[in-house]
Amino acid sequence: MGSYSFPWNTVNTLVGDYVVKNIQDQWSKSNAFLYRAKERQKSFAGGRSIQVPLAWKPAGGGGQWISGAELIDTTVREVLQMAVFTPKTAVVPITVTWEDEKTVQGPNMVKGLVDTLAEIAKTTSIDLIGTDLFNDGSDPRRMTGLQYSMKDFTAGSPDSLTSQSYGGITRAGTPGLSTATNGWWLHNGDATAYTDAAGGGGGFDPLTAGQVMRVLGKMWAGIRFASGKSPTLILSNVGSFTCYHNALSLNDRYMRPQQDTKMAEAGYDNLKYKTAVWVIDERAPRSSAKVEKIYFINEDAVRLYVHEDANFAFEDFRKAYNQLARTAYILWRGEMIVIEPRANGVISSVSTAVSS
């Protein structure tokens, strides 16, 4: 152990330091999606899996018009499909030793040790869920994140999704093409390698008229064509959001850009694109080369299912039989499920090296 070198002079011996009682959070970031998902959160009580019934074909082949004694098409058609998802469980342990508890008590205690550790663990739990919102599916124990449920397309003419199973249903190809596998279960994707390079050559330069708006409009239109619905939320990291903000500032109509008041009052930077709220999430995918993804989400088509007994539930402290320590747990169990992928989309490669 190194020697103690604090300068114990007359003043330091007679007075202590003033310690702020509130713990300052140095690692947790915003959870814009979780904040908005509270209103659409669904509870479940148990079961081996979460199963979502899907109507994927119209009844009676869509119906028909007849005249006279024409035959009616009474073909038996399977119009329902089932998507199956497995709930995932997250845990954050809180462990405290007997020795530490006895040290942090009495008149010299600034703040209770157990209360402080529980407070940090709760923040850690929320941070854990918020981070895995963007999980790519490589760890099957984690919540299925946006990088899997809205997987990147492969660049081509046109862009397409490589065959993938989501909810036990295979999907592949390009939305809107007859060659697509289960096109009704496909989200929209744009795999073009955009950059915000100055001079107009990168396709996402906010200072070149119309570039950013053209890219965003293409995704918006694709979602409308595929589903008849519009996104309500756009999630990205700071760089893409900055490109959009800079593009708006060039237009006099947007010198005071429209925001969602509720999100702004909650402390989230946001701007409106058409009828959707674009919100920054610092956990959204961003590579070391500053390449980002932009997610277009219809929140009615994305559900956060949470077990009613494990919604950041606190499992009380219990002592180990062979240690002077005790441990508690904060538990969360659930899954994020996209029940209508075609109402959502991802722009998967936007270089923001100039803007951020």
C-alpha cells in the first residue's frame, strides 16, 4: 500500500471537506425511446413465449365482383400467421459487505450506502435496457434491438434484405417486389453510403439544396407505399440530427424549427420531420469513422412487452451463508417486438464526419 501524503497541517486537521450529498451521474445517457414507449408499454403475466397473431392476407382473396350465375371463389386460404418471440431477462446486482455497512454509518455518514448503491443500480438498469434497444441480435440472451428487427439492407439495384428470420418468419428481398420472401413482413431499408461531404458529392450534404430532404423523403415515401402509414419517431445519433438541423437553417421557414413540446419539456433535443419527432439518442449506432444509422419508427407498430412482476423489480437483500456480505437484484424481463415491420425503416450508412 502506498504511503498517505495528505498535508495534515493545522487547518486540515481541524476541518473536513464539504461533500455534496447527491450522486452525480457520469455515464447514463438519455432514453428517448423508453420515455415515449411508456404510453404504449404492454404487460404480460407469464408463458414460454410472446406470440403475436398476424393477419397477413385478406379474407376470401380480397373478395370479388360477380354477375349473374358466376361461380364464387370459395378457396380455403390461410389468412393468419403467428410470430413467436422469447422474453429476455436483465439483472443488475447490488452487493454490499458487512464491513462497508459498518463503516458508512453514524454521524460521519454523508448518505446511506445501501440507498446510494440502489439508486445507482436503478440508473444502471435503465441504461442497460436503453443500450440494448439497438442490440444487433448477436447475443440471443439480450433484448432484440433495432439493429436486428430493422436489419441493414445490402446495397444493390435495388437494395435488399439478406434472408433473415424474425419472430420465426423468414423474410428477404426488396419491399414491393414480387420476388420478395414474405414481403408483408419486411421493413424498409436504404443501404446507400451517404456522406455529408461539402460540395454536394456525398448525397447528405446539408449545405447543398435538397440533399438531406431528398434522402429522408425517399425513406418516408417507401414506408408510405409499403404500409399506408407514416413514422411517428426518428432515432439517430447526434451527427445525422445535426445534418438535418443544418439543412433546416438554410430555409427561412425553418429559422425557428418546429419541435415536439412534450419531448422538449422532458429535456430531449428534437425536431419535427413532417409529422414525426426526430430525437437524439447517443446510443444509436455510430462507428469510429462517424458513420451513423437513422431509424424511422411507427410507434404503433413497435411494442415493448414487459413482465408485470419484473418491470425494474427489486429483489430484496439476502445474505450469503459463507460471506459477510448481502446482495439484492433489480430485474427486468420483456422484449421489444416490431409487429408491423413494413411501417418502419432504416437508413444504414450516413457518414457525418464533416458535421460532427
